[in-house]
Amino acid sequence: MSQPTYQLGKISAIAAACFVMGMPLPASASNAKTYVSVSTGFCLDSNAEGSVYALPCNGGNYQNWKRYGKRLVNVSTGRCLDGNAENQVYTLACNGGNYQNWN
């Protein structure tokens, strides 16, 4: 799934259509959450290359995250929010390491 960040994926388009029509979201997106910066109002976002950043909220699945215990998993990529000792944040394949645990 190497869709550009600014295009809605198939799941996003279905979710948007369901929202407009008042229907429940598909199971794959129904328990996803967006994380919005209190300061900027921007959403936590990612892309297929693993970059993480904040962009204006657009309803795309690159901005949707599912919580599994202490892990945050990007809906579009299936990758975990990760970091390192150099204060960098990105996504990687989920590996159970402590840098992928978030409170």
C-alpha cells in the first residue's frame, strides 16, 4: 500500500461515505483514533515510508491509529509508532520493543 499521503485510501473513502450516510464505520476503521495536537490542531500523520509528522486533519487512514496495549498502530500501514534515544519518531514493523510503547 504505497498511496500518497494526500490521497484517501479505499478504507478511508468507505469510512467517509459511511460517515456522510450515517452508517457505522467498517470494522477495520471503527476503533481507530486520530491524535490531535492541542497546540496546533494538526493530526498525527504518517506515510508508507515510515515518516511521522503533524498535518492538518484530513480524515485519511494515515492519520488513524489503533491502540493495542501500549502500542499505536497506523491503520494504513500496519506499522507501530516508534522512536529512539536521539528523540526521533517514525513507524516501523511492530517488534514489541520498549521504543514502541506509549502511555
